[in-house]
Amino acid sequence: MDWIEGYFQNLESYPVKSNVAPKDIYNTIPASPPQESESLDDILKDVNEKIIPGITHWQHPNFFAYFPANTSFPSILGEMLTATLGAQCMIWDTSPAAAELEERMMEWLRDSMGLPNNWEGCIQDTASTASLVAILTAREKATDFKSNEEGVPNNLRVYCSTQTHSSIEKGVCISGIGRKNMVKIPVDDDMRMIPERLEAQIKEDIQNGLKPCCVVTAMGTTGTVAIDDLKVIGPVCAKYDVWLHVDAAYAGSALMLAEYQWMAEGMEYADSFVFNPHKWLFTNFDCTAYYVKDVDILLKTFEVLPEYLKTKTRGQVNDYRDWGVPLGRRFRALKLWFVLRSFGIKGIRKRMRHHIALNDWFANQIEESADFELVTTAVLNFTCFRYRPPAIKDEVILNQLNQKLLDQLNTSGKAFLSHTKVNNIYALRMVIGQTYVEQRHIEMVLEELRKIASGLDI
Ligand code: PLP
């Protein structure tokens, strides 16, 4: 407990991104384990000396890279109780409280986010797993549950946009549908899937004897947080009876806010939906919320019942082992309960709006700056931008400059941002989702960006 308290007190003194070289940490760890017991003091000393230098501080207020994986004090306490109880929550019988709290937490989130009230959900480890579960369920539905029995036919098709997260490709591979049957639909200037191109592709595939199985839309792509238009794509899926999965891993949390409910227009067409409280909902990794419209199809896909797991309560309760891939399950609902109760929904909304306001300020500064520009429209708490001094027109040089700018900022240890490419433009990504971030942190990063940029060799 003392160590944890000290860590948060000193957090801002650490370099945000670890700069160790490959094998630096490995070489400090003895080649074989101790035969005799070592003291906790010695172990903690090594944590400070050997481990901390190799940690990138995801909870540092100047961490703006990728998407955050934010945590909070209530979440840490919940997680500590989970570790203390050490319950393995595979079925209701192995800890009724875990199963029933999970059921309730999924309802709390669903209702606070305005998701359809007939949906049922469970907690998965990651969005990657949840999307795999969605693809497998879609596969079973499309093949009348024969793939589980006989193997996967080679004519199933999965559609997503060119901007889709790599977890979908992985899911398609694991499902046996095959990478060649994953079709990446082009996007418009705002990086959103073009619904007309989706429909044309589905029609063409049907004519060629292929079987459309699943469409995956993004509510917030990883590169630029583009929001696919569910209200246009949804009816296309309904028309051709194709499973619609919504990957809202990051941006889904924003459905907590009334002003972002527009992102969910058309959600009634969705068959499954995933978002990560472990990204922007103050709940430490891992905690993914996965919802389905028809839980029977999900259960039919995943249920295998060996003798040793038969219980008297079967059918009256949720045995979550049937809702996904793993048998064993951690008690993840506990930390979510701690977070939702400690913050309250109003407290969560307030903090998210604070992030969005900080981002509005940052994006505005970029827009008004003579040497920087927005690369895509700022959305939620996300800004995609680049350094672009008016004197430099050459795109190759601009890309090199921005790469150098990012490298220098990240190696300075003062802040950590990541990048993406938008139509061959090397762009910096700034995501403001840290639990304890303040205006002064954003001002600092802007000043640092300006300072480094003005000193770059062209
Ligand atoms: N989907 C999107 C849109 C993402 O941005 C990410 C990760 O950033 C994922 C899926 C994968 O999330 P996870 O790490 O929970 O598997």
C-alpha cells in the first residue's frame, strides 16, 4: 500500500516512456530462481531498481499515446480485493456473487449508455476476444451451427473498413473463415466505411455464390477515431441478413454522454457491441464489456457441458463460461462496481467532459497555430495533427520532420504521443484520457512540441 501511494505521489517525476534497450531488463534478472525465500524488502528494492526503469507510465498525466488504459484509486482497490479473494468465476456455482454482480454491472453500463434495454452483456478480457466471439457467433448463425460440428466452409465473408483494427483480421483468421474472405471496404474522406461500397460488395459476393456472414463497423477507428454510420450500414445488414458487430473499443465510453448519443443512431440493427471500460472508463486493464442482442445464439455457439461442470442451478443462472472462449474467469465486475459507485455516473461524465474540453482547447491551439495543422477533424478527446511550417511544401520532408518531432518528444521523457498515417501523411495522435490530467499538462506538451519543432534540422 505504501509503495502504491508513493508511486502515485512521484508519478510525474518519471520519464513517461521507458527508454531502455532490448534485453536491458532481462539481463538484470538472475538466470535461475532463488532456492531460499527472499524478503519483501529485497523484492521491492528490485522493483524500484530493475523494473521501474523498464516501465512506460500509462497512468502518467502526460501519457497521450495510443488510447489510454486509465485506472483510478477505486479501481485499484477493487482489483486488490479480487486478487485477495482469488475466486475463479467460471460458473455461477463457483461464486454466485461474481456472476450476479457481473449481470448487474452490465445492466448499469447498458442503461447509462442508452444501449437497447433488451441486450445482455458479459465481461471479456479484451475487445480482441470479444470481437473473436462475435465473429464465431456470426459464423455459427450463418452456417446453421454446422461449422462447430463439421468444420468451416470456405465461402463465408466478413466485411470491415480499411481502417478496422487488426483484432478483426486476427479473429477472421482464428475463426477459420480465412484472411482471403475478409473484405476491406473503402472509406470516405472522414475515414468512414462507404455504405454503398459495402452493399455493392455483398451483392457481388452473393452473385458469386459466397455467403456474407458478418459486417464489423467501427465506432471510433484506432487511427483517427472515425465513426462508421450505423444508421445507413445497419439496414444493409438487415436486408442481407448479415450479423452486425460494432467495435467501439475506445469511443464507446462516450455513449455515457448525451451529446454523443448520435454515434449510436442505428444501434438497434446491431447484433453485438463491444467497448472497453479499461480504456476510458477509469477501470484498470483488463475489463471489456460485450453485449449481444440474442444471447441464445451466443450460448449455442460456445456451450460445451462436461460432467464435472454440471450443476443444479443450470438454466436458472448465468454460467459465464458459456459466453466466450475461456473457462476460467477473473472477478472483474468488482472493480467496475467500485468505480461506478465511487465516481457515480455524474462524476464519470464530468471527468470525460473535462477530457473533451481539454482536447477542444488543444485542437484549437493547433488550428490557430501558423506552424501546425489538424490532419483530421478533432473528435471527442482526440486530435490528429502535424507540424507544417508554411515554408515547407514537400510531403516527404514534412513526414520526416514529424517523425523526428515525435521521436524527440518521446525520448525526452516529458510526454508520450503516438502516430498514424492518413493518406500517406505522417500524423501525430494526441489522446487526452488520463484520470488525473489537468490543463497545465496540455499546456506543457504544446510548449514542448513548439520548442522541439522550432529546433528541427530541415
Ligand atoms: N478495436 C479498436 C478500435 C481498438 O482501438 C483496439 C485497441 O486499441 C482494439 C479493438 C483492441 O483492444 P484490446 O486491447 O482490448 O483487444
